[in-house]
Amino acid sequence: MDLGKTIRLLIAERDRLIKTIASLEQLQAGEPAAVSQKRRGRKFMGARERREVSERMMRYWAKRNAAKIEAVPPDPHTRAAGA
């Protein structure tokens, strides 16, 4: 049996127990427990951020479509209007 590993596990468990006991003591005293929760999942955008992204993407696609139209040569097999 690895004694060093067992000691590390016991120390980690002791630290968790100390935090748990401190939180319970705060609850008993009527203080809110200082529990840090990491924000998980997706970040949601507000209306202003959504509008900015929308405007930026509209400019991006307009520029991209304009470049595509300029790059495509006219088809010689189609007749031009009025010809």
C-alpha cells in the first residue's frame, strides 16, 4: 500500500470537510454561505450585442457577395437584354 498516496487523499478529504464545516457554521449563524459557483454553459448576449453582431455579419456578407458577383464573368451562352 502506498502510504504517500493515502496521506494525500486524507489531506484532500480533510480540506473538503473543513470547507463543508465552515459553510454549515455560517448557515447556522444566519450568514449566507460564500459558495463560489463557476458559470457553466453558453454565454447569452443582450439585445445590444445581438444587434452589433447582426450588423457586422450583414456588412460581412454584403462585402462577400459583392466580391463574388465581380469575380463571376458573364455567361456567353445567355443573351443580354435588348440584344
